[in-house]
Amino acid sequence: MAKINLLPWREAHRAEKKKEFVSLVCVVLVIAALAALGWDRVVNSQIESQHNRNQLLQSEIAKLDKEVSEIEELTKRRQNLLDRIQVIQEVQGNRPEIVKIYDEFARTVPGGVYFTEMVREGDEISLIGFAKSNSRVSVLMRRLDASYKFTEPNLTKVEANDALGENGSQFEMQVKIVQPKTELSSELGVETAAGGET
């Protein structure tokens, strides 16, 4: 029987398999490196895209904040203008009202009565004056109560004083002003009153 030495063939076959294995490992490593590189690029691209979106959002938020502050400033200016307009309208409305108050005082004060002091606080007027007699003070109170401009006359002090004669007296009283109805200025959205202080 012939003897065949298979060792060189086995070693060659083993060397061939080893080369194939090394080649396969190299190919796998290259593919893995390429896949990792591709994945890294995809992730970095997404991060960069998100970063750009964030910057865009921040810039838009900054613009909106600026617009909101401008709107608030305009709202304050508008309110200031409306307040000024209201004050001007009240002053304009008070001009004839003051004249009416003094005219009504001239109509209601009887002869033999005069005032030395008139002080207005809101819708109330405090009066200090002299009268020839107490009956003239009573007439004054009745006339003030019947007047369309005044209401609730209240005598707070009466004392004898001969400045206008033997039966003369000095008096102090308070009377309220009847306020006209308020009017609504629809074009401005401001409520204005025709009444005001003297």
C-alpha cells in the first residue's frame, strides 16, 4: 500500500482558510467602521439641524418679546392719552357747570344774606356767611333745598352777630351739589362727567 503525506496539503489548506478568515475579519471591520462613520454623520447632522431649529426659535422668541414690549408701551401711551382726554373733557364740562352753580346761588340767596367763605370738597360746599335775621337763614335753606342744583342743606352753626344789625347772625352750613348724569364717550371708551370742582 502506497503512503501519501497529506501534511503539506493540510497546512496549505489551513493557511488558505486563515487568509480567508483574516480577509473576512478585515471586510467586517471596514464595513463596521464605515457604518459607524455613517451613523456618526447622520447623528451629527440631526444635532446640527436641531441646533439650527433652536436658534431659529430663540430668534423668533426674541422678536416676539420685543413686539410684546412695544405693544405694552403703546398700551401705556394709549391709556395716558385717554386719561388726558378724560381730564380735558372734565375741565371742558366743568366750565358751564361752575357758572350754573354761581348763577343758582345768586338766584337762591335772599336779600340780607351774604357769604364770606365758600369751600367745595367733591360734591359738597361748605358756606360761612352773615344774615340780618335767623328767618333769612331759614329762607336760604328752603330755597337751596328747592333748587335743581343743590340738595340736603345742613345748618351746622348759628350764632348772634350784629354785623348786619341787632338781630343779625353768623351761620355755617353745608349743601350738596346735584351731579349731572355721566355721559359715555363711545368713540374713546372713556366715561366723562359734566360735574367737577369749583
